[in-house]
Amino acid sequence: MLSGPRGGDALDAAIDEHDALGFVSVGCGPDANVRYLTGREFDAHVVYVRVAGESHLRVPSTIDTPEIPGVSVRIDDKPAGKAAAAVLADAAADGTVLAPRTLPHDAALHLESSGYDLVSTPVVSEARAVKDDDERAAIETVQRAARRGVARAAEILAAATNDDGTLVWDGAPLSTERIRRQVNVALAIEGVDAAGSTTVTAGESGDAVVLHPGEPVVVSVQPQGRDGYRGALARTFVVDADGGWERRAHVACDAARDVALVEGTPGADAAFVGSEIRAETAAFGFSPTDEVTRDVGGGIGLSVREAPPLDGDAELAVGNIIRVRSAVSDPGNGRIELADVMAIDDDGPVFLGDPPTSLDPAAWSQ
Amino acid sequence: MLSGPRGGDALDAAIDEHDALGFVSVGCGPDANVRYLTGREFDAHVVYVRVAGESHLRVPSTIDTPEIPGVSVRIDDKPAGKAAAAVLADAAADGTVLAPRTLPHDAALHLESSGYDLVSTPVVSEARAVKDDDERAAIETVQRAARRGVARAAEILAAATNDDGTLVWDGAPLSTERIRRQVNVALAIEGVDAAGSTTVTAGESGDAVVLHPGEPVVVSVQPQGRDGYRGALARTFVVDADGGWERRAHVACDAARDVALVEGTPGADAAFVGSEIRAETAAFGFSPTDEVTRDVGGGIGLSVREAPPLDGDAELAVGNIIRVRSAVSDPGNGRIELADVMAIDDDGPVFLGDPPTSLDPAAWSQ
């Protein structure tokens, strides 16, 4: 069941390994760890405790108490650390308690003053980095919707006409904001949420109000499905490209994207893959420090940025799902960007959906 | 400027009052405090420091470094606490540092081991509770979009036909999911984000797939504008109401909503207003413990739940903007819910936009 709790086994193994009593996580608003561990999203202060092989959730009285299979849910309006200590106290009055290193400080102090020793653990982010089949299917679904969103932008740009140096669509000058809203309409029709992440940028400064032929238009979406999983897709389109800077930058980004498919094998060093993506982009004559993007991606799931990052200290593993991004910026020419989601499968990496990368919106929308 | 940094003066006053060196906040993902203090949203680990009357932001190298007027932005990939300590060290090697009580524990430990004493402060949430004119205007704008979203649901329900006990719209059975997508399309057209918060629920269990006449349908939206500010609007519609339970529950919720306008004056005790909303709902013969909702609302701004909560220890003040919610649930009949956004003005409380509350979708969509 997709929306069910996850991570219990990984937590139990970490608790065993550290000879610990239990594990505590606190969410002070929408929190991807809590969502992973409970299968639900809460926009409130909630406390998750794993102890003796069982999951407990404490929620404030102002939210409706959810029923979650396999999780004991109770109302507790005490501060998070006290609520967590009360759950742990049923098992033991002291002992080691694991927690993410970002546990809120007040909760940590309450737990310590209640007699528990805190040890920080990356176990939840490590568990989240390896997706099961249902999680992968959820990301594939949202990625299909992402493609529909970007296709809508391509459709509009392909239909736009050049009116004396300004692009016109549906009877009015075409702006980045008009495209952004249409992309979000397409995402809503697909049943996914734009998650405040849709951007349509163009022009030298990135904030062109009205679009012009020859200008690279970057369309980037990172929608969220109802189950919380995210997608990521970015494409750059140019209406009536003249084949200059933007063509060369696009070839560089496309080649860099292909590098991810060659290097992103199970066991590969994540930071090496990231540096190869940047090196390939730069190889087409772009400055690694000034023109090639630093953000080449990393794990994607319930968050757009999660483990393993492509600039961090980790090995890629089967089940990782990775946002791959290549981009070149130049103050005089604008920006070219491509972003996709890549799954690390048993037989190697694949781009989910593998949408076309063409600069020409007419080639995309057909 | 709406998207500019806020809260600097409030922080400086709190720093003075505590004879402190500075203030530190850390965001580990989208964080409303960081958004308030910087005017920008970051889906990454960022560090905000206020010291000597100036604001500093430290961001990881994997995100594009934003230019923020009045904020010194630098890249720093060190752990948050170390990055914050490095900023503070330019002013003094020790001293008291204020921080929200939810500061991540690892950052707190780094700061303490660097020689700073941490004192928790509610200053940011207190500053956020009182909106300035630009913030209020932003919430009014998103609330207008919220109304368009709910109006779309009313329009569809008003146009639905009764086909042998099932509602049919646009040639197919009408489901809660079809309405939800159409509501989100309407929000996207208005340029706001559904923020994953649109719910359309009906039936005894709340998850009716296909709708029937006589069934209360709750449409709830909490969209987010591009500047981050949220709206909140919920209405309940019944097609061909028979005037039984749902009519009585709706009268109760509507009366409870009016209570907020009477009691929500500047200086009123927030928890008293909340308890009066619940008491008025119950006065129509509903069980305060089993049928009347516990969530009657509270402050809304960059978060849907912020200060002052209507069940907490605070006085309402001019500039507060409050989500007001009244709801009744019954396992056999479903749920009736109304939610609005109320501004506490100099001359008393007003509902932003004051949308109609009718149960009849035809009355709403006209």
C-alpha cells in the first residue's frame, strides 16, 4: 500500500545495531521524514516514536486524529520532547535514543533531561534513498504528469506567432507568466500539484515579461503526486533559434545528460557522477566556475532534494531515483537547462519516460 | 516590497532586550520563518543570522546564490551551526544567541560548542502574527483565487444532473476527484498554487468516489500565492438537500462563523474566541466531544497554522489574520464545514471577501 508507513524495519535494525531503546522524529510542519514513516502528511507539530518494534504517533488535539494501519496514534498536546519521552517511558526509563540530526533542539533537551541519551542517525534518509516498487511507480506517475505540463508549454510556444519581434499567442502577447499558469492547469488536469515549483524563465535576466523569438525559454516543473512523491522535468525551448550560443549550450547540456546514463551505474560514486556531468558540460567551451551550474541533482522522492546528492559522499545503489540536471548560464544569452528523473535499475540507469530534449517546441509537442 | 526581507527590527529589539549578540535560524527545506526573514523560499539547508543590525544568509553551493536587498548572501557548505558561528565570530567570540526553539539540534550543539549560549525566542512567530499592509494584500489576493476555486466546484455541482441516484456532469458520473482537479485548474488559472491542500470529500466515510444527491460535499482549498502567503476557504454543498441533519448542522456552523465576527475584536483572548465558536456550534444540539471539530483555526500567513492559534494563550491584535473554521461530523450523515479568513482591523474583524455560505451550489455559483 503506497500511503502506508515505511521504514520500520530499517529503524529496528539501526536500534539493534546501536543497542538503543528507540527512535524519535519530530515534524513541525510538512516533513518528508514523518510522511515517509507514517504515510501521511501533517501541517502540525507531530511526534513519531519507534520502540519495541512498534510505531507511535502523537498529534495535537487541533488536528483530526488519523487512523494509520500499524501505527498507534494518540492525541498529546505536550511539547514534542515530553510527548516522546512519555512513549519511551513505557519501555524503559533511560537508554540510548536515535534521532535525525535535525531533531528540534527543544525536543532534544526534553529527551535528555528525561534521562535519554541522544545519538543522531541518518537511517531515515538512507532508507528513503532506496525506493521500493510502489514508490518508483508513484514517481513514474508524477513524472508522466510533469511531461504533460512541459508539453503544454511546448504546444503554446509552437503555436505562438512572431508579431514584429514579440511572440503572440491566443490573441495577446505571450509572457512567461501566461505559460506558467497554462503549465499548472495541465498539471492540475493530470491530478498532480504544481507544489509552487513551476518556473518559466527567459531573457538575459531570467524574468522577461513578454517573450521574443530567439530567446531561450526554460520550463521547469517539480510536481507532487497525491501520495507526496515528486517529479522533476526541465526543458528549454527556443522559437526560431538562430543556431548560435543556445545551440552550443543545448548540445553541451544534452551530452551531459547522456553522461548520467553512462556513469550512473549501481556502485558508482555519486560525487564522481556529478563531477562528470559538470565536466562534460564544460567540455563544450563553458566556464566550470561561471557558466556551468553547480546543481547537477541528486535523490528525489518525497523531497526534490534528498539522498544521495550528486555532490556527496555516497555510492549509487539499485533503487535510487535521481534528479539529473545540466545547465549553462550566460549573462548575455540567458540559460539553457535540462532536468530529468533517472532510476538506478538492476541493469543500469534509465530516464523515467525519457522525454525528448529538443530545443524546438514544435518537435516536442507533436 | 512584498518579497523583501521582514522581521529585522523585531529581531534587533529582542536581541537588545536579552542583551544578546545575535539571532540564528536554520531552514532544512521549505521553512516559513526563513521565507519571512529573507523574502525567498529555499528547498535546502540555509542559515540566517542577524547580528549588529545586519542580516546574513549562508546557502549551500548547490543552489543558485540569490541576490536579496539588505541581506548579505554567501555560499557556505559547512554544517549549519558552524556556518552560523563563523558569521557570529566576526562580531564576538562568545555571548548569548537567540534562536527559535525548533532550531535543529545539531546546529544548536555546534553553536554551544563554539562558545555561544542559546536562548529560545518566539520573536519570529510573534512578528509573523501581525501582518503589514502588503502581507494583508497578498492574503486578500490568494483568498480571491480561493473563492474562484470553490466557485468552480459550486458551478459543477449546480450543473450536475441526477441520473437514477447518481450525480452526472459533463457526460460522466461525478466523483470527488473530478471536482478536485477542476478546482485546482481554476486555482492555476488564477496563478496560485493548490499547495497539495485541496480536498473534496463526501459521503459517510468522507471518501465517496461517485456523488449522490442529498450528500454533503465539503470543498476545502488552502492555496498559496507566488509570494508564499496562503488563503483558506471551505464550503459545503448539497445537491437536492432534503433539509434534515445537514440543514441543522449547516445553520450551526454558520452561526459559529458569525460568532468569530462578534468575539474576534482586538484584545480578545484567542482561546476564548475558539471556545465560543465551538460552544455556538454545539448549542444547536451537537456533541462538543464527538461531533464538533476541535480545529477552529488560528493565524494564517506564510503557513496555514501560525500564531495566534484559537486554542492558545494569546490576545488578538490589530493586524492578525485568522483562519476561522466551524465543522460538525456525524458517522451516519457526513460532515458540514465552513472555513474563512478573517482580518482583525482597527474597527474590528472582517471576513476577507466574505463569500456566501449557502449549502445550495446554485446560489453560490451565480
